[in-house]
Amino acid sequence: MLGTDGCGMNWHLVVTGPHRGHLWLVTGEGATPFGAEFGHTTAESGFAGWVRHWAAGGPADGEAIGPAAFDGRQRLGCAELGGWTSCRTAVVARYVRLAEFGEHRAGVAADIRRGGRHPIADPSGQRRRPGPDAASSGTVERPARLLHRTGEPPIHPPTDRDPQLPYWCGLGVEVVPAGCDHLRVRELDELVQVDDPAWPELQDVFAAGAVPVRVLAPDPDEGRRCLLQMQVTARSTLGALAWNCGGLVLDDGWLRVFGGGSQEGQGLPSIGQVNGFPAVFDPAWYPAAGLVVGHDVLGGVFVLNGQDCAAAGRPGAPGRMIYFAPDTLAWEAMDMGHSAWVAWLLSGRLETFYDGLRWPDWRRETAALDPSQGISVHPFLWSEEAHADLAATSRRAVPMREVLGVAADFARQAGPVDPGFLGEV
């Protein structure tokens, strides 16, 4: 072992077998080789190339180290490492832009402290997002949504808590390279009984968060079904939420994060119910376009991109969060992984994110909702009238499926693209 990036992420030099002389990044759940020939970086492979790469300051902007460049469909095991018996079955899916930020963010609670604005927002805040055709629908374009307040350091994902993506967003069961015999489905015990589970850390984040959060009691049977189908461990934030809670209700009811489903009479559906998971585990099933992980009361939809996101017409990279904005009827890339997204939700930055979409006394209205309800706004949020004076609009509580259905219908008729699947509620 040559060094560590923390959180069980270690750099190893292979000394035997076909990969002798190559550097590998090995974690508790995955492994990936370093070097241009593997498609992960433009840097030279081998020890000398690795040293020169880090000495030069790491990858160029947007260049990923580690499994980010994999297509999400390959699996590497001990045989590929030349008999390296300390390696577990390696599910290559972790996104690790380690050197880009100078240090690794350890866990969901820690931010990498580096100045500047979030990369999706123009520094001037003046970049415009494409909206529906104003001439035909009366809609207006709006400035790009800023994820962070002026002067605040951005959250740079991904983190060690992001899920192992290939199981659920690639082919369901990966294509195994020649020489590997590790194709198998992980049983529940393997997914739950892990070192360093994310849930205790998440509980600390909830307690210290800048927004109110209500943790719903879980439905054990539904949580088990969700975890098995996603094939992610409880060490990931996604797996921890599915296994340990029925979901989260944040900011006095404004936003809902899906977990394992709640047994409460007015609880949230599970992430499996929202995404239409098979009733019985099916290793060949996966959400091709992505996984719906959260809704806000206005019909905004948070999705963790799947492997086929480009084919689905959605922005961003696989394994990154995107948002369907109810005021523009368009998808927006958020440039963060799932675990960083959960931390961001609790960071106090929602006020900036929803600038222009919250009216005076909105907390009273959202707090009165049950989790199955959303808020219908008339004139619609994408109209010039709502943009000019949101407080003057008429609002009422309706089933969440109605809020999503209206937004989806208008997006198909007048929006920039068909938004596709927004979740079943």
C-alpha cells in the first residue's frame, strides 16, 4: 500500500500477476486501476506516472480519477488483481474526483473548503436557463438557480458514502470481463452488516442541520425489499436511508427524501414504490433513466442519474443528481452525488436554491400538509404572472400525484423536453 485517501480508500501497487506495476485504488466495496490506458485519466499508468500526476496537482477540470470513467457495467475481482486475496469482490462504481480538490471529503458531514462558486452557476448569476416557448405558453426564462450563497464554498461531491451504482443503474447485473468469476447477487446480510455504516453519521448530520428534519419510522419489510433490489450497502447514504428510516420530511414539509417507506398512516412511500421496483427481487431490472430520490411540494423532482441518462435526454453524468424544476419545466444538473446532496439539503442553502419560489408564510402552508400532498399554484409557476408576484397566486393542497401530473403534462406540450418518469406517488 502506497497511501490512503481516507475512509478506507487506499492506493496499492500490484506486484504480481497481469497487473504487475499498475496502481489500483481499492476500497471496501470497489477497485479501479490508474492510468490513461484504462480510460480514467490522461496520466501515464504505473508508479512513476502516478507520482508525476499528483505532483502536478492532479487531474484537469472535469477529469475523474477512479471508477467515474467506467461504463458502470464492469466488475473486477481478485483474479484481475493477480491473486490479490485481500481484495473483496470489486464493484466498480465509485466516483472519486480526489486530486481535483486537493483532499478527499471524509463522510457526508465534511465539506471541502475551497473558495469559488458552484460550477453550475455563472459567477455573475446572469446565465439564463432555457425554458418553455414563451410565445406559445406565456412562460418566462429565469436566471440559473444558485446552489450556494455568494461567497460560500461549494460542496464538491462525490463522497465515500455514495452508492455502488452498477447494480441498479447499469445492466442490473454487470457484464463480467474475461477471467472474472465474481458475478453474484449480494444477500441482505452482506448489504446490512458492513463496517462503518452511514446511519450514525447521518443522525449526527440531522441533529446539527440548519433546517428542520423529521425522520419517519421505517417499514422493515419494505426497506428490505428496496435494499435488495438496489444492491447498495448500508455504508452508503442511499442504503442507510432505505434500511433505517421510512424517509425524511425536511424544512417544515417543503421537501421529502425517500427511504424504506413508512408504516405511519400519513407516511411516505418507499423509494421502491416511488420508482416501481419489482414486487420480487429481479436482478435484471434497473431504473434506466435514474432513481427518483426526492420531491418538493411544488412538483420539483430530485433524481440520481442512471447509466443511460443521456439516452433519456437528461443532463449531468451517471451517478450525479439532477432536478426537474417546476418553474421552467426543465431538468437541471446539480453536479453532486447522492450523499453530498443529502448534506446539502441540511446545510441551509435551500433558501437560495428556491429563491423566487417561496412566498411569505409558506412554512405555515407546507407544515399543514401530510406527506402525500403537494401545493397547486395558479397561475402556474412557469407563467409570467407567478414570476411577477408569487404571493398573489392562489394555492391549495392537492395530492402530490396531481402536482406532478400537471407539470409533466405541460412540459410535454410546451416545455423544452418530455421530462419522462417523475415517480409514482
